[in-house]
Amino acid sequence: MAVDAEHFVEAAVAASAGRSVAGMSGVVGLSVGKQAVALEIVDGRVVGPASPLEAPVTVPLTGPQLSALVDGSVSMAQAFMKGDLKPEGATGPLLALIELFEDGDFRRQLAAVAS
């Protein structure tokens, strides 16, 4: 999956608009190759971009890893537990990202909007 940071954030905001999961909040960075993006997640919804420098945790991914996470062929929670995802920084905010990507409806909507 090619990543255009601005388009990815817009797609994530749109895909998560109907969600509400109390307490699942944080700023999380994703880096795919040389592209970096940070998502501000509030109560299970992506509310917008944040500066990647503000993210207390960053998850480095390859394009194929991101595609597999979005299409659901790889579970973010399982990849993290297996050590296939190696976040850098504080893992507390990571829980909001994992919960978000474990939602099949979010992933389907993200894939539809991001393509």
C-alpha cells in the first residue's frame, strides 16, 4: 500500500467516524519507509493528524505490512504479541491503535476510502 500521509489520515478519520470506545485514546505514529504520519485517536476515533514528533510511540511498518493490517489478513494484536510489530516508545497509546485496527468495520471502510 502506497502511503500518502495526508490522504491516509483523512481516510482513517472517515473510516472511524461512527466509532466510540471510551478510554481508547492516544497519539500514535506510523512510519512506512520514509513516510511518517501520526494519528490522534480519541475514544476510538481518529480525530485528525498530529505531529509525528508528538507521538509517544511510533510503529515502523513496510508497505506490505500496512496492506495486510488494513485488509485483515494480519491481526495487529497478534503481530504485536508475536514481535512482528516492534513499536518504538511508550506502548500505552499503542492500545488505542491496536483496538482500532482490530475492528473489521474500520478496516473495511479504511480500505475502501484509502484506495
